[in-house]
Amino acid sequence: MKTATKVVAVVAVAFLAMSGEALAAKRSKTKLQVTGQLNLNTATQAQLDQLPGVGEKAAKRIIEHRAKTPFAKVEDLGKVKGFGKKKLEKLRPHLAVSGATTLSVRRVTNADAPAGSGLQPALPEAQGRAAPIKR
């Protein structure tokens, strides 16, 4: 009877360990990888909506603003309701007021991340376990 209890306990622990790994894999963090630039004066609503932090309403406000006054510089986006200094600074590398729109946005998970992108999987030491002592 004791052997059967031990077997059940080992199977239960193994099951919990595997399900924990599966949950961790499902919860892997994803980030938006934004490349290229977006021309504020010619971008469509769908293209504006792709920018991180810009939704359908904000895209409409941008289009309404540029219909009245085209953007002379990227900083003019600050005149549109909902675009403060923080959001403008976050989006600035991807914004332009002339040229073609070359914006590309895709979701990147830890597994898809190229080296040096800041999206590598955490090392065991960073997951709350103490680093082994080398002697």
C-alpha cells in the first residue's frame, strides 16, 4: 500500500511540474516590434491604428487635425488630444511628416526574439533561484 501511495505522489508531482511549464509557456510575454516610419500627413487610419498606444479614436483625431492643418513637424502631434509628451517621445522614432510610410508592426515572443533585443528568456538565477557557488 505504501508503494502505491508513493507512485501516486510521484505521478502527481510530475503532472504538476509539467502543467506549470505549460502554463509558463502560454504566459510567455510578447512585445510589439515596430520598425520603419509612418508619415503623419499621408497615413491611413489603419496604419495609424498600428502604432503602439494609438487606437481607433486617436487615429481619427489625427486625421481630423491634419485635414485642418497638416503636420509641419512631428512635435505638432502634441496638439492632438490624447498625445502628451510621454506618448510623443515613445512614438517619435517611428514618426515622420514627409516621405513614404514604411511602418511594420509584429508581435514578438521570447522564443522569437533575436539576441540582444532584450527579449531573451530569463536565466534560472533571475527566476528567484540562487546562483550556484563556484569553488
